[in-house]
Amino acid sequence: MTTVELKDGILLALGSLAGNKFRSGLTILGVLIGVWSVIAMTSLIKGLDNSVQESISDLGSNILFVSKYRPDTNFDDLPEDQRHRKSITQMEAEAIRTACPAVVAVSPEDYYFAAGGNSVKYKNRRANRPLVVGVTPDFIRVRKRALSTGRFFTVADNQIRSRVCVVGDDIVQSLFPDDDPLGKQIRVNNYRFTIIGVFEKKESMFDDSDNNKLVLPLATFMKMYPWEKELSLVVSARSAADIDDAREQIISTLRLLRKVPYNRGNDFEVFGQENIREQIGNITGYIYIAMIVISSIGLMVGGVGVMNIMLVSVTERTREIGVRKAIGARRTNIIWQFLIEAMTLSGTGGVLGIGFGIFSAVIIDLVTPLPFGISTFYVSLGFIVAVSVGLIAGIYPAYRAAAVDPIESLRYE
């Protein structure tokens, strides 16, 4: 196939599109929908993934989590020996702080989930299902949280079990929309607490729990809820380069404290951001599979449409094919002519699908909090797949056109 033949084939295809707008539009609709779904969904998925990764990165690159189980644990499949693991304790948190040189701070955290949600009230106002958390003063250092006003509680506040708390921005907006919250007394599950600080509002697309969080000194929390013993630890390594050393030191310290035999696995979990990223990646993978299934249906319908329209085109242009053969066109010339036309037809649907996909993602980004991110890989892949659909769908019509007898073709009306 020469460049001239390629150019002529594309021009013939575009002429056919212009001459049969309605028919061509219906033909490329399936391809358009398939490519549109790929571009729109991948743009949203990429945007969501970027947002999640930024949220994870905000935790810092030197953070490790220590807990009884991993967050993604399926408790139905747990073996019996793992069901009875001991809870993480404050003594273990202190041991990690003192015995692990690669660790600079440890934040033990304990959450209280009341039946029906925690009650946080001021006069006749009520916060909307806040999270009540017991922490130590290291919390603000490890979690890298800043205060918009006031102060965080001190070691002394924790030791004497002070009834003080630091609240998130959402709680302030609910309880004190037009007032200064500092120094105000609120009721937390029927206990009186004084607000001494307010966290800076944290922008997050998925999880606003940080803005709806109320933190208490851990010792105060344990006095109020002595049955809540499921501590989790957030550990800050000296730097990102020390993260592996910190992990090994934590594991060695906890195995020694918990008296875990050398021939048995850990009865606790130490994990970092990579595990959270892996969980997010698994969810994203399922979404991509669903996207592929949806777009494949559209592309399959588009391929059938392209094949049908090309078969009609072969029939309509039987005399033209005969003339071309009579003046010397070979079978390969006829095959390439119809293949180029089919690929141009589906490629046009692909280009329109890419345009509609990007436009849809931009509109969603403007009118909703969902972000979007254009992936050049999937834009290119969408166009290549669209053209490939035309190539595959055009093979049978092209060979059928090439097999037309020139004598019979010239008699065809």
C-alpha cells in the first residue's frame, strides 16, 4: 500500500461519512460509547487515585502503624491461633519509644464507638457523629497535625487525667458557628470537657474524619472507658531512610515483650503506607475490570455496526469495484481500500469518544468534588483500540469485496 492509496482511502472514507451522516453516526455510536467510557472512567479513577495517594503522602514517608490486625483482615478466615492475639498496650508503646533508636515518637491511639454514635453537645447544639479518640501528646507530632487556635494537651494534662480536649473544624462549625470555642465546656458522652485547641481544617476528598475528630488525653480516655483496650500505634521513624530499621527494631522489641517463640510468626502487625497503597490499588483494579467489561460491550456493538455498514458499502459499490479491477487494481488494493475505510470509520468514533470522555470528566470536576486526571496512555490506547476494532470488523467485508468477479461487477446495477 502506497501513501497515495492511504490518502485516497481516508478521503473516500470521509466522503462516505459525509454522504451518509445518519447511517455513519449510528455505526460509530458503539465505538464512541466504548471509548468514551474508557476515557471518562480512567480520568476519574486516575483523579481519585491521585487524591488518595496525596492523602496517604500527607501522613509522611516515615510513618509505621502497629496494630493487632491489618486493616484488611478478613476475620471469617482467621485461623484459631490468630483470633486470640493480645491487644497492643501502652507499655509496648513506651518500650518502642525507648528501645528503638530509629524511632523518634510513638502515638498510641484508642477509639470509642458508642452505640448510635458519640454524643458531643454544647447547649442545644449537637455535633454530627464525631470520632472520640484518646491519644498522647506525641499525636500532634506523629500525625503532623497543626492547630488553628489554642494549644494541644501536655504530658501533665495526660498524667493528671485532665478533662480537656482538642476538636476538629467540623465540630466547631456545628457547636460554635459564630463563637470562639476556646475555653467553652462541652459534654462528651455526658462527661464535661473544656476545649483548649482546634485543629486546622484538613482538606480531604474521601475521609473527613480528621475534621470531625475530638481527641482526649489517653489517660482520661482510659478512665472513662476502661473496657476499650484495643490500642493501635502510629510510629514516626527518624527519616524515610530509617523506615526499614525502625520496622525491624519494632518487631524485635514486640516479639521480646510478648514472648513470641522463635519458631512462630508475629502475633501483631507492623505495616506502612505501602500496605495502604496496595489496598487502594486492589480496589482500583476491580474498578478497571468493570470499566473494561462496560467498554468492551460498546466496542463489540460498534464492531458489529462497522462490519454491517461495510458489507452494505461493498454491495453498493460493486460496480466501482469492477471498474477498479478492470483497469488493473489488484486484490490487495481492494482489500486495503475497504480496510482503511473501516478503520477511518471506527477511528472517527474513537476521536469523538476521546473528546466526549475528556469533556465529561471536566464537567464532573467542575460540578462535583470528584477530581479528574487525564491519562495519555489510556487516551492513546482508546484510539488504538477503536482503529483496531475497525481493522478486525473490516476484514470480512474487504475480502468479500476483493473476491468480486470484475465481469459480473460491471453488469451490476
